[in-house]
Amino acid sequence: MAIKLKKKIPFQILFGLCCAVPYLSNYELTFAIWSFTILITLKERYSVRFITYVSCFVAIFLLALFATKFSNAQTYFIIRDITYMMKPVLGLLLGYQICRFIYKNAVETIIYAGLGVSIIHISVILQTFIIHHKISVALLRLYCGYFSDFEVYALVFLIFHKEFEVFMTRKRFRYLLVIIGFSSFMYLSRTNFIQFVVLFLGMKGYYTLNKRAVVAIVSVVSASVVLYMAVLAMNPRRNGSGFEEFLYKIKVAPTEPFKSKVDANDYKDFNVNYRSVESIYTVAQMEKRGAGAMIFGAGLGSEVDLKQEVRLGDMDLRYISVLHNGFMTTYLKSGIVGVIIMLFSIGLLFNQKKSSIPINRQFNFMMIGSSIFLLVSNWVLMGYYFTQDSKSILIGLMFAYKDITYKRYKDARIPENADSQKLTS
């Protein structure tokens, strides 16, 4: 008896693979799989709005390319920067192109891909516990991963599955919520907690200025301030045990990436505020390179001198070409003009065209929330440019889903305010 495989299944598996492969921390493999997926899903037409959005990242790359001094930079670092700076373009194209193959089950695919990643993450946590007979923040971060934006997206899509017209039983919803929610929490990532709150508020429509939104946002900010004051009162130690480690990271979070002065000779000050160190040195060294570099960037292969060797990942480095801060990395490569273009891209994502198509409104909410989160993500984790990040795939998919849905409504001559569940394939 022949087994018939639905056409969408290979692409659902491929989508899950593309979102999961960055967790292996092998960017060469990620680049290869993403590029392969783009080649086999190529399409002829893209919406003007999507092209405009992608063009922002192409422009940032071209600025860096034109500013490159090929005689001064090593070929390896130039090639590496090319692949790094093209990553947002690859991810956006991948998500946009693959959407048409998984359109009917796009949100379910995101949720279940998130489930797969969560199960693997929980397995790694259990393995770590068995080997070390304990679990701490340090062990979790060393062996189990630092963060997972994709799982948080999957969690938010799951919570709002009804709004995205995904049917599932209450029992299945609870199982998925426990697994994905637990896995997301166990990264103990401050950025992921912020991401969840930002996306949740976005899905509630609280970024549209009105009385209801103001009350909600003020309440969240007030609660955050109260909780932070409570953490300060507890005064957790840097080398504390267990959950105290995490509370200490919350304690230093507001100042860690924003300090303008750091004592490089003070080990504690240097390490706790390392993100600020990168930014301080970048700004100072760009000023020395002159006005041209400050405006248009130092180009591909450019580096920042940390003035001492720093343990980053599994290497000791003094010169770095990629920073934690996406805005500063863009400033280094493409200058102030590049940073302005990046901010413009965030504005484009925030400024979603209103739609009376129910499901498109939900994607609008998610994309607006994503634009707010990108401000945070770019400041602390390089945003789309981080090698372990897959947000760009999801954003590309959301652009495509909205375009396909609108076209099908238009072709079927269904009024925009009609129930989207009446739409057929």
C-alpha cells in the first residue's frame, strides 16, 4: 500500500529545521540550510511593502560594502561579515517564500516547531541535572542555552490560537502550554521575559493609543518598578547560589547596557557591564576614524579593540568585529546612516496598514509588538543579526500570510469585513 505524503509536510519539516538549526551555534550550517531553502522556494512576486522592508537591510549591507577598505581588512573577516549582514535578508526571504507552502497551517507549524525545540531543550536540562546533580543559572546558561525568542513566539501564538483561527482541544492546549511555557521560562532570560510581555501587550492591541492602552501600559510599568524595587531591597549577590544569581542579573539589568563609564581595570565592573564596554570602545574608536567612518561606517571586516583579551564563547578575543548591540554593530559597519535605516525599518514594521480581515488584524498586532521588541533585542542581542536568532523568518512569514490572505479575499470578492473562516483554498 503506497503512502501519500501531503505536499505541505516536507515544507513544514523544513520550516521547523530552519527555525531550529540556529540553536546548534553553527552559523555556517544555518547559512547553508537557509540558503538552500530560499533556492527551492523561490517565487516571482513580492509585495511592495515587503520589498521596502527587506531593502532596508540590503541598504545597510551595501553601505558597509562601499565603506570597506579591502587593503586593511582580512579576507576571512570580510566574508564572515557579508554572511552576518545578509542574515536578516535571508531570514525574511525564507519566511516569505515558504509561507505559501504551509499557508493553511502556518500558525500550527510555528506552534509545533516551538514544541519540538522545547522538548529538546527540556531534555538537555534533564541531562544537565543528571550529570551535575543540580541546576543553577550558571549551568542552565552554560549547557542549555541563553535565550529562545522562537519559543516565546510559539508560546504567544499558542495563547492566542483562537484569534489565529487554530482549533485545538483544551487538553492539548494545556499540554502545549505547560511544555513550551516551562521550556521558555527555564532559559531564565531577562530579554525573553520582556519579549513575552511586549508581544502579549501587542496581541491585546495596547500599542494603539487610547485610554485602555494607557491604563494597561502604566499598570505594567508600575508593577515592573515595584518588583524591581523589591529585588533591590533583597540585594542579591553576584556569586549567589541558585535563584539569587538570576535576581542579581535583574538587579543590574537597567544599567548593564547603558553605562557611559566603566573601569576596565576593575574585573567586576568590566564583566558586569561588558555590553556597555563594547559600546564605549566602539564610539571612541569610530570618532578616531573620522567623520566619514562615523557617517557611513568603517565597512566589512572592521573591528573594535577591547584593549585586553576577553573570554567570549569558547575563545579569548581582543579584537571583535561583531558586538552584542545590533545598533552599535550597524554603526561600526554602516555608520550613522545605517543606524537611521535600521530605526526606519522598525518604524515600517510598527506602522502596519489597518485591515478589517480578522486574522490579518491579529498578525498586525503581532508585527507591531515585534517592532517594539526589536528595539530591545537590537540593544542587547543584535536583533536579526544574532547568529542564533530566527525572528526574521517569522516576520517574513507574517508579511506573506497577510499578502496571501488579502489576495484571496480580493480574488474571491469577499468583503474585507467577512469572517475569514469562510475563505477557501
